[in-house]
Amino acid sequence: MIENITFAEANKRLEEAVTEMQDKNVDIDDFIKRYEEVCELLAFCYKSLDGYRERVDKAREEYTIIEKGGMTDE
């Protein structure tokens, strides 16, 4: 389970898991565990990216309003 990690940490764990999975001597049980971890990490990363995208969009929108001479209370 993923708890309290950053996007960078998740990305690093993804790279490590994929490297382990590429090992030709990896046990099938370990491979499946790594695969499950990769799926969970990918879901976390996609969710994080969506959150970052929303923040960027909001900042861009606020900047556009200010640039046009308006102000927001948010």
C-alpha cells in the first residue's frame, strides 16, 4: 500500500520495480508482487498528475483574470 510518498519517490519505486521485473531470473511470485506494486504506483502517479494539472489550470486562470484587470477573492 502506498502511503505518504511523493511523486518523485513513487517514480523512483516504479523504475526499481520495472528493473526487477526485467530480470530474467525473477521468481514468478516476486514478478506478480512487483506487477501489483507497479499498478498501484501508476494509479498514484496518474492521480497526482491530475491534481498538479488542476493546480496549474487554476493558477493560469487566476493569472489571466488578474492580467485582464480583474481580481478574485479565492
